Amino acid sequence: MSIRVVMTATIKPEDRDAFEQAYLEVTTKVRGTPGHVRDILLRDSADGTRYSLIAEWESEKLFRAWADDPEHMRQSAAMYPYWADSFRRSIYEVRATLESYDPSPAASPAE
């Protein structure tokens, strides 16, 4: 079952550009890791110091294998100085997506 890992943090206003650059550096290194699908970085439109990083993984097992590997710490090191004090991580199982949801599988033809 695929998962989404959601990481949130508050970044000092003066560090926003450097943090976003660090994100680009890290996500480039993570690309190609077994089970990793994609990452998305979001900045709160009302509070420009709040960020969420959403990582899509094929399974929690593959994510945890990477997260527990010392290589993970090396790959992600560029981001740590910016969010070390306010970092939070949650793992969510994907239960449905818009692409997979069809409320009317047998649509009636137009008359």
C-alpha cells in the first residue's frame, strides 16, 4: 500500500530561500531511491515560515528501510539545520485517490 510522509516545520524568515535550496539539493539526491515516487514542498500562503514536505512512497516498508539507513542522514543533512527545532513527521496510508474513485461505474447513456 502506498504512503505519504508529511513533514512540517517552521523556518526562520531569513532562512526561507536557503531552506528551499536545501530541499532541492536533498530531493535530487533522494530521486531513484527504491520505493520513492516523488516529493512536493509546500509553503503556507498565510504564514510564509511554515512548510510541509509531502513524500510519496510505494510502501511504508520501503520508506522505513531508507529512513533507518545511515545514508538517509547524509542525503537529508542539508535540510536539518533549518527545521531541527520544529520538525514533525507523520505517515499516512493512501486509502483512495481521485483517480481511483468512480462513484458511478455504470453511467447511463444520454437519451
